[in-house]
Amino acid sequence: MQTVAAWGGREPRGWQAEALPLVLRGINSGEAVIVSAVMGSGKSVLIAEVCASGRGRVVVTVPTIALVEQLAATIGARCPGEVGAYYTSRKDVAARIVVVCIASLPAYVEAAEHLGPPSLWIADECHKTEARTVLESHALLRPVRSLGFTATPFRSDEHEDLSLWSKVVYSYGVKEASRDGVIVPFVLEYWTGERMPLDEACVQMIARALPRGPGLVNARDIGDAEAFAARLMHANIRAAAVHSRMPAQAVAGRIEALRTGALDVIVHVNLLTEGVDLPWLRWLCLRRAVRSAVRFCQEVGRVLRAFPGKDRAWILDPNDLFLQFGLTHDAALAGDAIERNARDTDLDDARDDPYDADSEQGKERWARRIATWRRYLRRLYLVACTLDLIPDAVAAGRWCSKPPSDKQLAAVGRTLAGLSRDTTIPMPHRRQMGQIAENATRMQRGDIANLMSLAILFGNGRRTKSDVWARLALALDEEEQ
């Protein structure tokens, strides 16, 4: 184990000190290794110590400009005079350690070509390294050693594994982080009222959350953020929007107003991305559906960071996203996102059930199948909502978990009648929705409502000769990238 002096005179966290010798041994073996650690656990301090442990050239890649400056400052405090940055506004090439924004990586590789391969490439948030920009740049960069840091290391299927990495050399998980007070547990809150427009339900949920302290609510785009902030103000909730068109100083001012209590809530567009640290947040409202499981875990994880006087966080989930992604509390805390391909891995086996439906095996199999169908429907429905193909409506509530109504059961077959002949929809999806319709009595009222909304959407597309599925498929492709 390293001594305190090895960390520049500061006391490392227990997991950081434990991980360092394993990390150094891993990268010196020549393998491309990963450190998996929950969000907010202090990965940047360990990155800085790794940089200080050798004398060779190091390239550190990060997803955002904000992270470039943040990480460069942390590494610079440990390695003074040795750290540069490369992004839109800075073009440091010659420094021993250069922190590079992923978007600027191709330009950096070209500018630093004369320096030869770096001794070490460190990829922060390495779950993003499957992007074509990184893969192509990596082939030209040809680092001697590679080290990745992330809370979301691998996907569930072999073909989705991160191709540049070989193994996780150290893992700091939920139990350890909770034990050490790095993160706090969270309370998940669904909408418990009747079906109504999503924004109306969100206003009511946010009003109930205000006594807990400062919070955030997400928005689809800038216009949506400003409009919902105005709606909250109309409900006597002190709200303001934050987005990319605002000057950085104005954004910082509104965040500070939230921290000090001058604002109750900020409506944001992509604020909770890498490099934003707001540990004093008490609650988060997932108003807009997040299509990517990794993005979902990133957003949830940022409100869970420990802070003096904070013993828990609240997640308001009116869209029932935990159902959509099939995540447990622990999986979300760990950032253990499993990306699924809705056109393949989410589709249930169409063969007859080999077990008697009344046997224990049969009941268990049907429970798994129904859970898969529910996630499948929620995913398609929410993607359609994000494309404005279906009006947003609150997803969860007392009505949602009831058995299907007689009216629904009578209408579902009629509504899906044209689906089997709609050749714009791939056959696996037509078969999947047909199977759900045939087993409608096993589903819940909310599931059938989602199914009928999708069927009506596809029916309208047939009448207007609009290829609705093409738009859905494009959005599904984008979330898988």
C-alpha cells in the first residue's frame, strides 16, 4: 500500500490507496485495464496519482470541456508545471501530461504526431470510447499502455463489450461506497395519482419535494426548459432554466442561487453530465424520458453524492424509467447500465412455453416474459414521446397497476388488427406486440394503454403513408451508440 507522502502530502481514501498498486501492476503488464468506481468516489485523485507515478508522456481523454479544465486542475495540483490541455480554446501539445476533450482528439493526434506514441493513455468515462472518433484516433495514437475509468464498464452482450479494454483491474462498488459515506441511499417516488398530462403531474410532485431542499428537473431542449420553468413560477415555485445558450457566469449564478436557497429548482438541459458536481442536491425529477441507460445512470448518480447533513436523496420518476431500464436500486447507484437492443435482445422468445403455466417453473417464466414485455412497451412508448409522436402523459399511478379494463380488452384486438399487415414494422416487433395483445389479461392497465397508444400511432402512420417506424428505429439506433 502506498504511503501518505506518495499522494503529494494528502491522505488518500482507502479505496484509492488500495487501487493504486493494482492499477500500476495492471498497466505495466501491457493490458488495457479499467477501474470501475461509483460516481463521486474520487476517480480524479487516483488519475492524478497514476500520472505522478511515472515520467513518460500521458494523454488523458475526457468527454467535455468542463471536465478538461476540472481534471487538468486536479492533475496539475499533483504534477505542477507538467499539465496542459487541448480543446477549442487551448492547444497545449508539448506538456508531459495533456488532458484532451474527445471532440478535439483527432486534431490533437495530428498535432502531436511528431512526438510518437504516448507511454500511457488514460480514458476518463471510458464507456464512451466506442465512439468512432475515439476508435479511429486510438488507432493513430497507438498508446503503449491504456487505463480506463468509469462507473459503467461493460454491457450485457459480448458484441457490446468495449473493444479497447480487456478487464476490470479494480472495482469500488455500491456497498463499499455506502459503507464509506461516499454516496447516500435514495428513495424512489412514482406518481400515485390518476392519469393526467405529464407536466401537471410533475408540478405536483415537485411541490411536494420542495421542503427537502434544492432540486433539479430535466428538459428536452432550451425552449422546453424555459417554458417549464415559467410554468413552475406560475405555481409559486421559484424556478429558473439553465442551458447552453446562457453565459457561463449566468449559469454559475443560477446554480449558486439554488445552493443558497434563493431558487427552489433549476430546469436544465444536459446539466447533469460529466464534470458537474452538485453534492448538495436533495432531489431530482426525471421529467423527460432518457433513452440511454448509461445516461440515465449518470443523471441519477449525480444527486446521490454525499454531503454534510444529507442522509438520502429522492428520485421522482413519473415516467417509470426504472421499469423501462429494468434497473434495481443498486444497479442505478453503481451506474451498472445494461444497454439493450430493442429490436433483438428485448424481444421475447416466440416459442410455446415448455412449462405448465400453473407450475412453479411456468409461473416464473411467465413473470420474466411479462417483465420483458413491460420494459419493451415502455421503451418504445417513451421513444415515441421524445419524438413528439405521442403526447406526454404521466406513466405511473394507481390506475397503471390495475388489471386491464373491459373496454381496453374489447378494443385492443381491434386496434391492433392492421398491425400484422404493416410491412414498415419489422416482423419481430409485429409478432411481439401481437403476443402481448393475445395475453392482455396477464398485463396491467398501463401496459395495455402503452400498447394501444403505439398501435394507434402506427395506424395513423398507415393512413397518412408516414413511415413512423423509420423515425423510431433511427432514435433507437442513436441511443445504442
